Amino acid sequence: MKEFTAKQVDEKDTSILGYAQSAGEKTWSVISSLSLSELEENTRPRENGLDDGQKNHPPAGATEMARTEQRILFEAERFLGKARDFANKNLTDIRRKMAALAENGGDNFFAVTREPQKEFTKHWVTVDPELTDLRVEERTALRDLNRFKADHGLQRSAVYPDSHVKHLALVCFFLLCECLANTYFFAANSDLGYLGGFFQALVVSIANVGLSYLCGWLALRELNHHRPLRKAVGALCLGLYGTSITVFHLLVAHYRDLLTLDPENAIRMTLPRFSEGPFSFDTLESIIVIAIGVIISVLALMKGYTHDDRYPGYGEVDRLHKVKAKAYRDKEMAARGRMIGLVDGAEEKVNQRLAQEEARVAEMRDLLDGAKSVVAHIDNIDQQVAKVAHTAVAIYREANKSVRTEALPAYFATLPVLQNRLDKGVDILVVANLEQTVAKAQADLEQVRAKAGHALAALFAESEKIGQTIEALADKVDRKAKEQLVQA
């Protein structure tokens, strides 16, 4: 007979769900392997029946079954015993796992809803002084800005480039354009050719663009100042710039002329030639050099003028206020973000706990299905094993009857009854108990869902409360800042 081995009995999945679902399938797939051929192979009912029949054994008056019949019943009941042990082992394991899952039910969601307020209150203890200091700095900067506007009669907002890097990059572009345009004109008779012309043009461009930019930034804007003295200084500087830049362009043009006429003495003869006739040029290229220089000078002058707000000092004061306002606003938004994060975190905890509870009940239902699968097969296995045993006994008796010469024993008229039935040794009531446990868990799950809904509603109310708290704390910060400004 095929052995019901320990390896076959103990083989199971590692997960609770997999074991529960596969428990019945593995149990009954092994037990159903008891077949008539296997039982015949182990007990040899036909051969033993013929041997005993030739001896007229068992005798006609026998009341006790023959040894072969007893062996058949023994093997069948031994098989049922192993099946019973395996079924009970599965049911016991399912019941143990079910009990462990049942102990983990329920949760107090409202403890989670109170966490954001506690955490935010704790967080605000450190944020409050920082916000107050930032607010004082912002209010001080705003007061200085308003005072500056009032003192200088300004009603408009400050206007200046968002990025000085881009602004200066455009100035460098003007410088490069002039340099490349003049390279051709200064390359004439140069020992280094265009490379020499480029270096000479670069020196001229740096001087032209640099002087024009500085004049627009430091002198031209002074004409907008409300104080007459500042206006006068600005006008004087602008006049000096106009004179110097004009002389500079004329000198460059005469130098360009001399590069064609007398390149060896061009630098030395530039000033004397300029003194003899400032506007006397021998080549058209020199006039073009002057035109290019004047255009770039005007562009650089305007870029210097718009380097900052056209009113001196206004852009600096305005930027300081914006920096302080941004620092305060970022800190306040970080505090609000902290509040939102705390609320979102608590909401996620509630949803995660609800999902865990739903998964727990789903596992319990799967375990119950596994137990039902085990119990549902018990009667079928009893009938199947009894049928195989009765068939083997019938084979023995038919063979015995076919060769014996004496009367048959009276007990041959009835089939034997198996005593070791599964339904007598397996606790089938465990399913009813498990059903009650699952029903209670399902009811608890509905309560948990209701609690989770109430907890989320409470959490929303708590977030509203924290939002109001932030507004109140922000007002408190403003009051503190005003008090410190008054004391200062």
C-alpha cells in the first residue's frame, strides 16, 4: 500500500493564506490516492481467498473475520487514522492562526487625529521667535522703504532688472560687437594681422564701454535726484564724460588714420595730429570707427542708466525689503506646510490602519474557506475508503466461495463496518466556531470603518482648527514685531 509519508503530510506553504487555501487540496489529494489496486497489492485478497477456500477456512461456524479481511480493515482504518490526524492538524493550525488574527482587531483612530495639534504646538515653540525676528526685519525694511519714498517724493514702484547677470551679459555683447567690428580697421599694417587688430580693438572697446557704463550708472541717474547739489554733480560728471568720450573717439580715429599713413609712428603722432586738426581725417574707415564707437557708447550709457532704478538708492532699498519679505514669507509657508504635512500624515495613518483591518478580515475569511474545504471532504473520504475496503473484502469472499466445499460462514452475508471513521475523529464543529469568529471580525470591521470615517472628519476639523491657530499666531507675530519696532 502506498505510504502516507511524513513529507506528504507536513508539506505546506509558508503564508497563512496559501496554507489555508491549500490545506484541503493537499490533504484530500493525498488521501484519495488510496485505491483498490493499492489495497489489493498490500492484502492480496484474491490469492488469500483462494488459499483459505481450499482449506474451507474460515469454518462455517466462524463468527470472527478471516485474517485477510481483518488486514483489509486494518489498512483502511490505518489510512483513515492518518487522514484524521492530518485533517485535525490542518484545522488546529487554521484555528490557531484565526485566533492570532482575531486578537489584532480594532483601533483607536482618534489618538491619531490629536497628533497634528500636539506636534504643531511643539513645532511652533521654535518657529515663533524666528518668525518674530523675520517679521521685525521685514517691517523695518518696509518702514525704511516708505521713509525713502516720502523723503524723495516717490510715488511709483522701483524698476530695475530682475537679473544683473543678464544685464551685464548684454553689455559684454555690446563690447564684443564693437571689438569685432573694429578688428578689421585696426588690422591694417599690423604685424599680427587680424589677431593684432583684435587686441587693439579690444582695448578700445573696454575703455569705451566701461567708461560709458559707469557714467550711466553713477552720473546720469544723479540728474533724477531731488537735491540740487546731487543734480549739479551729476550734470558736471556727465559733461566731463561727454568731453572725454568725444576726445577719446577722435584720438582713436586719428590713430586709425596713422596706421595707414605711418604705422611705425602711429602712437607717437596721434596727439600732435589731433592738435593740428581734431576733425581732419584722411580715410573713410576712421569716420566709421567713430560712428561705431558713438553707437556703442550710447548703448552702454543707457545700460548703465538702467543698471538699477533710475532714482539713485531706490532700487537698493526696495530690494532689501523684498529679500526680508521673502524670508518671512518662506518661513511662514514652511510652518503652514508643516501643518499640512502633519494632517496628511495622520490621514495616511488612518487609511493605512483601515486597509490593514480589511486585509486582516479577508485573511480570516480565507482561513474559514480552508477549514470548510477540509470538513466538506470528510464524508466523501469516509465513503470512498469504505467502498474500497468493502470491494476488497468482497473479492476475498468471492474467491473463497469459488473453491471451498463446505458451507459459508454466516457473517459472509454482511459487509464489515469501519470503526475509525473520519467524522468521529475530526472536530467538524470548529467550522461553526470559526464562522462566529469571522462574523464578529466582519462586524468589528464595519465599526472600524465607521470610526475611520469619524476620525477623518475629526481630522478635517482639526486641520481647520490648526489653520485658525496659524492665523492667530501670525497676528501675534505681527503684534510682537510692532511692539519691538516701537521700542526701537
